[in-house]
Amino acid sequence: MSDHYGSYPQSPDPGQQPGQPGQPGYGAPVGADDVAGTGVRIAGFVLDVVVVAIVGTLVTLPFASTSSGGGEIGFEIGPTGMVVSLVVAALYYIVPTALYGQALAKKLLGTRVVRMDDGQVPGWGKAAGRQVILALLNIGCYIPQIVNAVLLAQEPLHRGWHDKAVGTRVVTTR
């Protein structure tokens, strides 16, 4: 049987009392059978990047300036536009992850970020920390992000550096 945090045993462990971690109704820690696969995680990452790029472009247009010369047209958003773009990206990822464990792509693909210790949504600190690490992994033309994805694929619980650093994991919700 499955709740929205993952699966839990049908019959309680004889040594556990009802309401303890690992039991239904407590936000049971998820088992290995609920691990979100590498493919769905990568698909979610790509979908989120596309959404953030579209939304970021739309909200930075008021800060953009164009220039032309030599038959070419340039487009520049400037420092204010960059800050607005970063804030939009941070809000897109951090707010829904902190509150619900999932931004748009995870919602659409049936996955959720949960805390390792209790299976609950990550909360503000873990959601922000996770996103800061992911942002840092994007430096260097996504090469660190690719290495993270390769290592994530080989790890039994499919936890990347960003998950390990803050104590989270991604599970299926379906």
C-alpha cells in the first residue's frame, strides 16, 4: 500500500509501537522500492530547466535592451534582469519543494523530494540548500551536473550530491 510519501509495511514490525517512525500516519520513511529512477529524475531536471528558461525570459523582458550594428542584433538584460532571473528561478524551485516536495516537473512526473529521516517534505532549509548545491553544479557548462547524474544512477537510492548534503531523496508518488 502507498501513501503520498511512499510505501509502508502492511503489518507493523512487532517491536514498533503505532505512531513511531516507519508506521502509517507518521509520514513513514520510504523504502527502497519507492526510489525515483534516474531517467525520470533527468527528465524532470530537463523539464524544469525549460520551464525556468521560459518564465525567466518572460519576466526579464522589461529589463532587456537591444542593440544592432554590423548586421547583427544584440539582446542584453543587464544586472537587474540577471537578479530578477535568479530570484524567479530560486522561487520556482525552493518554494514548492519546501512546501510540497515538488516543483512542476516532479508533480507531472510523479516524484517528490522527501527528508531521509522521516519522509516528510524537506522544509525551507533543506529545499534552499539542495537548490544552492544544484546551482553550483551548473557552473562549468553542466559537467559537474552530468557527473552528479552518473553517480546518482549508480547509487542504490539514486541520491545525488545535493540530496546527500542536505539529507533528502526523491521518491515516486504513484
